[in-house]
Amino acid sequence: MVSKNQIKLITSLQQKKYRIANKLFFAEGVKGIQELLDSDFELEHLYTTQNDFDEVFKEKKTIISENDLKKITALATPNSCLAVFKMPLEKQIIETGLIIALDSIRDPGNLGTILRLCDWFGIQQILCSKETVDVYNPKVVQATMGSIARVNVNYMDLNTFLATTKLPVFGTFMDGSNIYKSELPKQGVIIMGNEANGISTELEKLVTSRLTIPRFGNLQKTESLNVATATAIVLSEFCRG
């Protein structure tokens, strides 16, 4: 059974200010939770309707009813389990290899998908502007499908970082060089811009190489690609070499 105080705490974690205040977040679903349990993330408590997760100590696991799960879930259709984890400290940024920088990405699904893409392509570092959606937002965590456990995410003033990094800085624009015909290095920072406005004017000034994903349609009227879709194409080309 879930107590009223537990329900209040867990549901409050749907809001960023309470996640920060308590230094806690939650994940739902067997796969996502298992990925976090197998990582360095520290479990606070697990709530499940099944007698599963045998590796979790009894004092950190509560078997609950489906009705109780409905009281704490953030999903329209609840899964069988929900786990609360402690927020880890941000890790040091290692300026090597490819780094993704996200400029004011607002959609949780986009951020979660980008984390999965980075995990898939072996990108270990994402730098987020302070205006980017919180990585511990339940919708982001859900969309990562466990990849949040393997990709390092830092929030910062991107202007300051990009102005001082020695790595080349890439950005995608409508008037850039054709990415399919460009020589792409194994190291660099790749900026992906806001869903509606693209890369901000301030960060655009710090871009050293402008790239574009060319349109192949006859009408040429599509204004832009979804940022997660664009990230997939860009990472594929950089990693393909």
C-alpha cells in the first residue's frame, strides 16, 4: 500500500521545482527501471504490482495494487511499476569526440529521443542550454527507454562554453554546406536548435561550420525537419565518416 505522504511526494516529482528540492525523479516501466537499476543511479524506492525485480532489497520495494499505481503514475495507461531514483551529480565535461549541444529544446519527447539517438551512436555527452526541458521530466525519462543511464547530460550557459572550447562547432542551417558532401571530423560540438526558431542568433555567431540537410522533394516547400529527426541524420553522417 502507498501512504498519502508517498503519493504526495511522487506526484510532486512531476514538477521540476519539487524534483530539484527533493533531488529525486521517477521512471516507469520494466525496461526503463531495469536499465537504471543496472546503472550507477541510486534507487530510492520501487513500487510494483508484480512480484518482480528480485535484486531489489525488500525494504526498498513495495508491492502495490493497480489502483494505487494509478494514483502515482504520470502515464495515461499505467505500466506495472514505478521507481523513484536519486538525482546524480552532474559529471565533468570531457571535451573529446562528438558532443551534442541543445539550444532551447522544449519538447520532452524530442529530448528523450535525442538521448536514445546519442546512446545508439555512441555519443556520451549532451550539453543543454538552461532553457532546455529538464532531463528528469517524467516524459523525457520515459522517452529515453533507459538511455538516460548511459548518456551524460549537463545544463549550462552554452555561449560561454562554445566561446572557449577548442573543438570545431557545427550547426545546421538552411543555407549551410550539404552534409552529404562535407568532410566531417570525429571530434566537434554539434548544435541542434529550438523546434520553432532553430539556433539562436547568439550561438550562430559561434558556429565555425554551417551544414544543411538538403531537401529532395520536387516542391521544396517543407520548411524544416523535426529536431530529433535532424539529429538522427546528422549523427549518422558524422559517425559514418
